[in-house]
Amino acid sequence: MRAGPRVERRRFDALDDALDGLGDRVRELAGAAQRTPAATQLRRYEPADQVVARLELSGPQRRLASVHAGVDVRGDGSTEAYLGRVRRKLIDRRSGEDDLAALRRALGDR
């Protein structure tokens, strides 16, 4: 889990436990996300364009994990779930789903 420059690692024995822990942390970080627009000489970045925290799951292997997925928390408190590590593929939400439920569904389909 990365929030700003701080990186925190946790280990879980089961996928459901990892998803529950990830969900708790996402809700905490999304509730606290309050960014103002940022500007460079070339562009202005709105809070929705800024990733303030990235929470990733990988495993079950310690090295060369076969599963990579996670949730990005944006500066406006919104979230986006994805699969992949380098080439992230956003997970489409179904009716009535939030990003955590969509991530749980996507990982359950594997």
C-alpha cells in the first residue's frame, strides 16, 4: 500500500482476508483524500487526475506472483480498481457494485 511517499506491506493467508484489509484501507484513504488542483508549467491537474494512494495485491507466490491487482484512490476520493501491474486494465463495475466488489468479482473469476 502506498499513500504518498509511505509504503506499507501486509501479508494475508487468504484472498478474502486480503480483500477485506484492502477494503478497510481504501475506505480510510478515500475519506481522507482532499487534494487541491496541482499545476506545472504545462498542465493543470485536477484532484480526480491525481493518484494519492495505490493499494496493490499480489500473490500467492512471493516472487513472480501470478496475480496483480489493486485500487487507486484519487485526490477527490474516487477509486478505480484494476488488474495487472505494468499494463493496468480497469475493471468495469456492474450495476450496484463499487470498485471493491468489482475487484473481488474479477479475482474470483480467475
